[in-house]
Amino acid sequence: MAEEVRQELSALAAIFCGPHEWEMLSCSETDGAVFRIHTTAEGLVGENVPLELAFHLPAGYPSCLPGISVNSEHLTRAQCATVKERLLGEAGKLLSEPMVHELVLWAQQNLRHVLSQPETPSSHEQCALPESTAADGGLWMTLLRLDHMRARTKYVKAVEKWASELRLTGRLMFMGKIILILLQGDRSNIKVPENFILNMNLFAFC
């Protein structure tokens, strides 16, 4: 992990130092850093809307886009997908420099404007299958968070079999009660059935 990324993580932890504002999920030299920032932004009628912004900084960051997930109990899935799409657009303007704090500020300052725009059918489709808006093809990564795992040995073998059949590489990570599956491979081979959405929190990134 580059020194500038370590410095950015330290700065973010110092900035978002309030209760439950900062949550580091994983950090390694090979897989990068995965963390969540809990903040608020002004809604349509001036109310404070809680936002959970999850970021994955891959090994090539900041020369490549971070993975972003947006969640809020006060927003629909379509609205969350729209905010994520706009954040990825802003991230594209900030390549090669630390950008997470700028993206959080952008969300705080622009949420009301984003919510005031009518939702499009394409936004609903993106929410039904929570995938990035980038074009198909190329190397993709997806991070899955499992609520629980029964029959761990059988489950691990099944995941390894699926990954092998789809020519995916990845890692299964156990961090206390948190279970994460990181997958990497061709975009066309990384899909999540709709019936998984109720049981998993997913964010995909290119």
C-alpha cells in the first residue's frame, strides 16, 4: 500500500473521529483498504439524512477509481444508486490524488440537489441488480458481506468450486462476526442473483 494512501487513511480517521463515524473493515497490501464512513447530509426539506458511505481503495488507488457503496435508511435503493453513480463521476475527475474526503464533502453538499432530480427507469434497474454503471468487460472486483454462514466447511468448498468454474480469484475473510468474500475476474462472470440481495450487503466496483 502506497505511503500516500496510508496518510490518507490516517487523515480520514482523524477527521471522522466522532462516535461511530469511522469503521475500518479490512486493510492489506494486496487487497487494499475497505472502510465505512457514517455522516449526514441535508435532505429535500432541510432534514439531516444519515449516510453510510463504504469505500474500497484497491492496490492501484488513487490511479484507479475506488469502490463505493451508498446506504441510508432514509433513501430508496434507487436514490442510493443515483448518489453512488454521481460519486463515481466525481471520483473520475480526481484520479491520481487522494479523493475520499472530497467525495464525502460532495455528498454532504449535493445530496439535496441529487434527490430533487426525478428517478429514471435505469436507476431502478441498477438497484434491482446492484452493479456498477461502467460498461461490461474488463477486470472487476466485488465485495460481498454475508450475514451468517452455516456448515462452514461445505460453504467454503462450494464458493471455491463456483469461483473455479467462473475463473474468478478471491479471498474469504473472517473478521470477528463479519464475513466478507472478495471476488475478482471478468465482469460477465460476476453477477449476484436477486434473491441474494435480502441476505447480503453488496457493493461492486471496477
